[in-house]
Amino acid sequence: MTKHNPFSPTMLSFSRSLELAEAIMFGSNDAGMRIPVEVIETGQRGQSSQEKLNRDLTGESKAGLSNPQMVEIARMPFDCDHLIIEAGLRVMPNAQQPTATDSPDAYQAYKGLSQTYGELGGFDVLAARYLENIANGRFAWRNRSLSNSAVVQVSVGDTVVAFNPFALDADEIMGVDAVKAAIVSGASGDVDALISSIANGLRSEPVDVMFSWKGKVLRNAEVYPSQEYKYTVDKSDKSAPSRRLASVRSRLDGEMIRQAAMHSQKIGAALRAIDDWHGDAFYGAIPVNPYGGVQEAGIAIRHQNKAAPSFYDLTKKPELFLDDLKNGILTDNAHFVMANLIRGGVYGISKETTNEK
């Protein structure tokens, strides 16, 4: 007889709780200039380096031959030596219950799970991790490596705190004490207030979090917005850029320009990089997703891994996180499940896979 499990319905979805705006990029200097970073086209002549480009249909090698192309780039504006990246986050209590499910039992089960988790302080734990991934400047991605000195500023309402991101490790969750030690302006209590505000946003009332990166870079340095994904490239059009960068329309000196931007998905992936509960020190903290996928390495850490169960492994056997919660204990499994609900998505399980005895 199949045992009824309300945590594995055939239809289940949650709206994401961390709603990010596109981040935009500016150049600035000590004189107070603040100029949008512009995306422009440029021609480049490189050399072919990919194996698939090194031989044509006749088998003739093209190794080391010129590879001219048009690309888009973003450079610091003239006379600016600080890069600013500004972003905004709205935290919402969407993990409190499913957005949609085909099972009333599942609705009640997940609502009860969120309530119990919140009462035990679980959202405060996750909020501290999200704040740390803002404070450490991980959201700047490749731009983080362009600077030796930078400041990350975070504000919620009247609470404003600035951090030295290089006092924290962008690949490791170091904890609240380390975040407080990285303060350059503000007080330790302000960090607690920020964490409390983010946790309340996850638990009850939406809250807006504004944050920015300001790092010293070389003049005229190339900086790195998000890159647009292109399904196809028209090789017959030599004037079409082979690399397109993310941008938003802006105005500079009375003219409309393309201001460099970073996609909300990219910023969100940085903030969600809190899953070190998988236990593999080699990969450190990775973005939360059901299978523990690491795109850069082409691996899913939690796929068929008994030591680090996937979201579906856990929801098929909810006793792996539920029993401890009932006893007032927060575990890594519980944090991982709730972090996935905060991430949002469609988590239904097809009928073909629901064959547990």
C-alpha cells in the first residue's frame, strides 16, 4: 500500500521570495562625478583557439589563424576610477504557503512547515546568510576582482551599514560575527537590525533592501555587465556583434545610451549562494537549487548523493527534516528545503516517480 505523503504532490509551486531589480553600473571619482557606464560595439581581431574552429570541412587546420569579430564591451567612463553597481531587493513572505498545488494536504503541510521553521528562528538564519552575500560583494561577480579596495553599502529604511567586502570570503559563509567585523560604517546592532528586517520580510511583511558596490578600478578599465544569451549567431552578417551585453536605456549629455546592467538572475544567484549544507568543502557555498547544480563545474552535487540529499529526496522522505523540527531542532536539511521554497519554482513530482512503498 502506498503511504500518503503530503510533501510530494503532483503539482506544487512557490513564488520566489527574493525579487531583484536589474543592477546598473556607473563610473565615479573623488570629485563627485557619476556617469553611466556605456555599452558600445568594437571590432577585435583574435586568434582561433577552440578545437572545433581549427579544422574546416577539408580537414585543413585553422590553428592560430585570425578570428576577427565585432563584440560589445563596457569600459569605465573617462576620468572615472571607481565602479558603482547599484541593485535593489524586495523580500516577500512567499514561502509561507504554496502558490499552487493540487493537494489540500500539501497546502496545509507546507504552510505548517513554514510556520514551525519560522517559530524556531530559521528565517533569521537564512536572512543572515543573504545579508552576508551582499556584504561580501559576491553580487559584483567578475567585477569584484578588478578592485583591491571597495565598499558595499546596504540599507533598509533608515538603517544604513557599509562593509569592507574583502574582509569576507565570497566563496564561504563565515557567519554573523565576521560580517560585523567587516563593518566600516555603522554599528554591530545595525547588522542585527538588517538581519531582523530581512527575516521579517520572509516571515510576514515585505521589505525593500537597497545595496551597492563601489570599488576602485583602473581608469579606462573594461568592466563586466551580464552577457546576453544568443540562441543563434548570423555569421553572414559580419557587422553583427558576436557578444551582446546587458543594458538599460539611460540618458547621458542629453542623448539616449545603453547603460551597462547586470541581470536580476545573476544577482539572485549570488545572493542564493548559501548552500554549504551539502558538505563538500571543495565547492563551498553554492546557489540554492533542488539538485545542488554548479553550472561552472557542470555538476549536480546533490544528485543521487545520500550524504547530501536533493530537495526531492527530502520531500519524498520528509522525516529527514520534519522529525527534528517537531523536536525544536533546526537542521541543515530543514534550511535547505526552506531555502528552495524561498528560491521559488515548480516542484511537482510526476506520477511516474511517486512509487514509494
